[in-house]
Amino acid sequence: MPDAVKENPQALFRQIRVAMLAVALPFVMAVGPIVGYFVGGWIGGQVGHDAAGRLAGLAFGAAAGVHQTILIIRRIVRETR
């Protein structure tokens, strides 16, 4: 084990957490709109407005992805301080 890890193992785990959060960002940004599109299409199909449902679902999914991205970035900033 390297000496830096022996002296401060929490710093290593903090760096690993930050790296894992950074890797999750693209997935969060992609999954929100995709799920929103399909769920919105399903809900729109139930009420007879497929295209409007997909568009609304896509917008809500994108907004949710942006919101989660902001939360993850805040956590990364907090972890690196």
C-alpha cells in the first residue's frame, strides 16, 4: 500500500467518490430524457395525445436530468473542498 493511502485513507475514498460521481453525469443526462420520452408517450397514448405526451415527457425528463446534474456537481464541489 502506498504511504499516502496509509496516512490518509479517507482522502483516497473521497477521490474515488468524486470520480464515480463524475462518471455518472453523462448517464444522468441521457437517461432522464429517454425515460421521459417513453413514459410521456405511454401516458399520452392513454389520453389520446401521443406526440404531445412524448414532448412533455421529454421536457420533464430533460429538466429532471439537469436538476440531478446540478445536485451531483454540487456534491462534487463539496467533496473536493
